[in-house]
Amino acid sequence: MVSPLKTDDHSLPSRDISYAYAVAMYFAQRFEIDLRAILYTADYHGWIPDIELSEEDKKRYKDTEGLVDGATCGKLIEALRRTDWIKEKKALAIFERACGHRNKLAHSYLATLDFDHLTKKKEDEIILGLYRLTHELYGGSIITRALREHCEIEADKLHASLSEFMKDLGIESYEDPNRHFSTRKKKK
């Protein structure tokens, strides 16, 4: 049987490195998805000033929804920063660090490592480094998750109020599928 860790000309990451990397990327992805959800929900409900798009952004994303769906992590943070909705500079600094880690993991991290000459000591160092990245990504993810939950709770409160108002008008089953990022119906 051929080892799953060796190809003909290159070694691959060990299972332990692969696991540590997968955990780090999980938190990186959660962080980025939560940023999208925060921007979408806050913009949809008008809780933040309109997200101004540069001419380049208008060409690339067309509108705010396109930006939320397609922008990079850095662009999402930049858009959030421009709204001035999050005043805490420490939170924004945590977001910037987490985004930098996410980008490094997604674009270059594994490709920069030499798995052909990996020692146990070097493997342990790599795993420890990934745990450190994960710790920072987790910090960003905790903050974005809390903000997302806050947005979704407020959106549900508003929806409940609108549902009651619609019942008073004789509309028994009012449902706004767009009140949350995860339940919205995308434009066609």
C-alpha cells in the first residue's frame, strides 16, 4: 500500500499538521462568514450608514449585496470600519490580525513549508504555530459571532413587531426571509 503522506516527488503534511490546519481554517471561515452576516444584516435593516462603494468596488461588486457576498475579508473589515459602527479599536485590531492569519492560511501557509525534510521537532513547531494562529482566529470569531447573534436577535425582534403589525392589517403570515444573512433570498 502506498503511504497517503508521500507522493512520487513531494511529501505531504502529517495528519497532525493537517488537523491543526483544518481547525485554524474552520475559525478563519467562521470569522469571515460572520463578518458577511454582520454587514448584510446591519445594512439590510438600516442600522449602519450606507456602505459607500468606491468606483472600483462598484465595477467589481455592482452593489452592497455584491460586496458582502464577494469581497475579501480585508474589504469586509474596511467596509465595516467605514460605517463607524464598531467604535472599539481593539476589536477592529483583532479583526485585522485574524484577517491577516486567514489570508496567510488560505494563500500561502502550507506551500511555504518543507514537508520533504520534516523532523518531529519541526512538526511540533508547525503545530504549535498553527495553534497560536487558531487562538487569534478564535478571538476574532468570538467577537464576530457575538455581533452576529446581536444583529440576528434585533432582526427577530423587529420581525416580530412587523408580524404583529401585519396581523392588525389582516395579513396573518408575514415572513421576511431576508432579515438574516443565512436565510435571505439572493437577488437574481
